[in-house]
Amino acid sequence: MSRMDELIQLCTKWSSERGIFVNGTVPTQALKLVSEVGELADNVAKHRDIADDIGDCLVVLNNLAMMNELTLEQCLEVAYLDIKDRTGYLNGAGVFIKDSDRGQAA
């Protein structure tokens, strides 16, 4: 078992022990994710360490996956299959422009 798999199991156990899967809902966990992403953005803007913020987002993403009978691995695979053949570029403003979006009015 990889360290990542072990950590996911530990986080799942932690969430289970705190009643998140019994008393939580997908909408409340989605709102929690928005809160955690906000904390991440705040710390990025303030040039602070973001390791804990990224980890917190992963914990909540794992909760959401579990509540939908999915795994983080399954979700990441779906996302990768969606982007693997995507072409485009990152413009000077830091925005990724898909080749399929080029020429479309903004």
C-alpha cells in the first residue's frame, strides 16, 4: 500500500469517527470545500505556507468522493481522461486557453 493510500484510509477513518458520513451531506461538504479553498487562496495571496490548506481540501474532496461511492483515484482518472488530449496554452495573464475555445468571443 502506498503512503497516499494509507493517508486516505486514515482520513476516511477520521471523518467516519466524527460522524461526517452519517450526519453530513454532500451540500454541506461542498460548502466546506469552498471554505477550505478560500483559506488556500488567502494564504497564497499572503505568501504563506499552503501545505495544510491543500491537505484540508483533499480531506474534504475525499469525503465528497466517499459520500458518492467514489474514490479520489476514480475521480482523478475521470478528470485525466477528460484533459489528456486537450490542447491549448497558458496566456500571459496566466489563463489556460483551450484550442477549442480559440476564436470564440469572450
